[in-house]
Amino acid sequence: MPYAPTLAWKGLEGPEEAHLVATATQRMAKYSEFLRIPSVSALPEHAADCRAAAEWLAVELRRIGAERVEVSETGGHPIVVAEKIVDPSLPTVVVYGHYDVQPGDPLDLWKTSPFEPIVRDGRMLGRGSADDKGQIVIHLSALEALVGTRGTLPVNVKYLFEGEEESSSINLEAWMAANPERCSGDAVIISDSGFFDGNRPALTVGLRGITYIQVDVRASDVDLHSGSYGGSVVNPANALAAMIASLHDANGRITVPGFYDDVVELTPADRAAFAALPFDEANYLAGIGASATAGESGFSTVERRGGRPTLDVNGIWGGFTGDGSKTIIPAHAHAKISCRLVTAQDPEKISRQLEAALRAAAPAGLHVEVQNLGNGDAFLTPLGDPYLTAAAGALEATFGVPPLYIREGGSIPIAALFQKRLGLPVVLLGFTPPDDNAHAPNESMDLGNFEGGIRAVIRALDAIATIG
């Protein structure tokens, strides 16, 4: 092979393994080709690139044997759908992924250009290598290996790859409502998650929901001289800082009235499961260059990041920030704030409560505007679900150890959408290493995870075929 994966996997026992070994170079070339497309959904200047990525996927799906391939319009970036229906009596699995990626900024921190992928130290380095283009390629490779060796699949599969996941999936729900037949089935596999600390194979059974707002505050029409007006009018930057500070108490608990009303508290069994995870807090801190953990008192780090709600400032700006000094009272100030939410919390309700808390904390003379930038529900898959069990067996057969069952702090709104709107069981079968730097400079995919992931997907589909 032209690379050296670092995580060991067990090869398949049938002809699919020989096919995968023989096509490794071609597979890596296709992987790199996909990563070179800068499909950044949040930036309008990359709209053509998002469409190019969708068209690339459609071409690949047709090439490897998928049927009813369509680049479907949404009013935003298109959704790519395809399927391989082999026998209506067999289970139908819906495979979801997203071809859009985060911006590459800050560019100066990358070891290479974010959209010029390279293989280094057993990893594919480049934006989207892990989140989520690499995981899409895993599924394409599994399809190609099965069709190329068996001429068919063990189950029916529908593919749904969207282009707006990194910008709140704003058109997905309406598209699903308008195209129910393209996303119906017996179960959903989402490969947009990863392994646990130490690159331990894992299945994510819980994800937090999210609400995201922007708050803009203004006190005057123009910046004012701080000597003439300081101490006599509201300073929007000072006021916004105080408003934000009021949203937590000294113990890290969120003070927004009603915020915890719908929180399902962790049970003793939940807390025991968190405590049993092989989590090394010192390594966790070292991996991000931090010196201490922080958050809501009374909970461990793994509990806080997977089982408790949060409120965080994601960005704050206003006034003069250039070199040197400029003595002004800024006319306005701004912040972006997100809340990660747990089961039963309603993102729209939390957004309204947060807006009310910010307005209540604002001093007289300050004009406050709040806009909601996106919502997503929390998600939980029950242990014992037969499709989850099939995925667990596939991971153990591939990587040699039983997978951990984890709850993660991130949000994948589509998971709850499939589960709550369509009533389908959802399995988060993801393969990225925990140090993949998703959304950050030097994003990468361990090629052991990548190659093992292909084998695990094939084994999972074979196992699902036996579910009655």
C-alpha cells in the first residue's frame, strides 16, 4: 500500500479483501480528488465548489454501481441521493453523510494548504479528510467492493449526502418532507462521528442538541470620544461583557431562567457508564494545550461534555482592535452564543429564554437585537437496538475489541430528525480518530481508521441482512 495506517484492522474473509487491497492506490487518489474541492457551505463564494462536490459524488456513485442517482435541488446547496435496491424483502439502510466542509482558516496554522491534501505519518491531512468527506469515501469504497465482487449488496441501501450540514442543514428538513420515498427505510447509518480517546473503537449513542444565536447591541449612531463621553453614556462593549457574564454563576451553572426545566438528569446508571470510560484527563488536556478543565460543578469532564447542557460564547467583537490606541466608546458590540442541549430540551424554547435573559440584563440606553442562527434536537439511541448491535459486532470483528458506547458533546441535527420525524432507528457508525482536528487547522484521518472503516461497513451490512 502507498501509505502506512497506524490502527490495525482484520481483513475480510471473502473476495472483497483482495479487491480492497488491489484498489488501494485508486481509492486514495479518489479520496484526495474529493478533498481538493473547497466545498465550504457557509461562504457564498464557494457555492460553485459545493455544486462541484455534489456533481463529483454523483459521478462516483454512478461509476460504482448505484442507481437512481440524482443531484437534487434544495433552494441552497444540493442533496445527492442514490440507491441500490436488491430485494424489497431485505432491510433497507439509509446512509447519511455531508460533502460540505468548514472554512480552512486560519491558514497560517496548516502544515499544508487545507485543500491540497497530503498523506503524512499514516494520515490523510486536509479539510474534510475526517469531517465528513473521508467517511463518505468509506461508504463509497464499501459499495464498490461489494458490487465489484458479489455483483450486489446484502441489503438495500439508500444514500443521502447533503451540502449544508456545516451551516445548520437549513434546507434538509423541508427536502425530506418533500421527498419521503428517497429517505425511507428500516434504519439509518450516519458516519459523522468517531472513536474514543486513545483511538478506541466506539459507537456514539447520544449527541447533544444545539441552539445558536447572535446578539447585537448598540448605544449610539457613531463611535464616541471616550474623553468626552466616557462615564456619561452606555458603553456597548462593557454592557455586552456584563450581560454575557451574568449568564453563569460562580459554579458554572447557567442562570438563564427556565434553562434546566426540561433537562433529564443523569441517573446513577448513566453516571456509572461515564465513570467506566477509559478517559485520561491529563492526556485530554495535553492534547489541546490546556492546563485545567472547567465547567458546571458536581460533574466530571466526560459527564459535562456528553450529558449536561452548556452555554458558550463562540465569538465576540466590537470597537477598535487595530494596532496602537484609539480612545473611543464603540457604537455597537456583538457576540455569537451557542448552547449545547440534552434530551428533552427544546432548542427554540431555550433560544427564547436566552434572548429574554440577555434583554433583562441589558442596561437602559442599550438597543438589543437577537437573531437565531440555527437549532438542532438532542439524540439518543437505546442500548440493545438490533441495528446498533450489528454495528457493534462489525467493529469488534474489524478492530479486535468490543466498542465503547459513548455520548458526545457535538450535535448532528439530522440524527434527531431521522429519529423523531421519520421514526427510524439511527446508528452513529463513525470512524474518525479523537485527535482528527475537525473544524481546526491540520484536520486529518488516520488511515487505519479509514481502511478498517470500509471493512466494518461491509461487515455491518452483512449483519443487518440477518435482522428479522
